[in-house]
Amino acid sequence: MAGAIVFQNFFSDSDPTKFRMYFFRTKAGVFSIVQHNDRWRLILSDRWRLIFGSDTLGSYSTAEQAVDDLAGGHFSLPSGIDPATLGIPADLSKWEQ
């Protein structure tokens, strides 16, 4: 069943290093767009990773660029599935945080 899904953030709400992430579930699996985090120094970068399962599909300057690439089907998934056929919204506000 396609739709949004909520996952718990890695940091507590009171943690100033809290980073943002977005999730969307499709019939092929869960896609996530995650703000890159330097795990050693807990420093947030300006980059966003587009992830499907355990595969990083790309690194982007903004979360909006990542969702545009994904929703527009500008690449194919490792499984050969065309993301443009999965009904992924290009509007990031329709994803769960």
C-alpha cells in the first residue's frame, strides 16, 4: 500500500543537532531523504541523501532537488523499477518527517 510512513528521528527533540528526514512508502519499498550527518562530530552538512532500502541513490544540495529527481524518474533503481511509476509526490510536504 502506497502512502506516507513515520519513522522516529535518530535524535531527541531537545537535541540541537537534530537533523531532518523525510519518508515515503511505495509498493516497491520505503524511500527516504535524509540530511547528511557527520557521525563523528555530529555536524549537519548542507547535503541531503536520497535512500531506497539500504542503497544511497544520490546526494543533493536540497531535499527538494532529491524529491524532484525521484518523482520525475530521472534515474532507475538498482532493482530496475522506474520510480516514475510509483506515484511518488514531487511535493515534499506530502512526505512524512
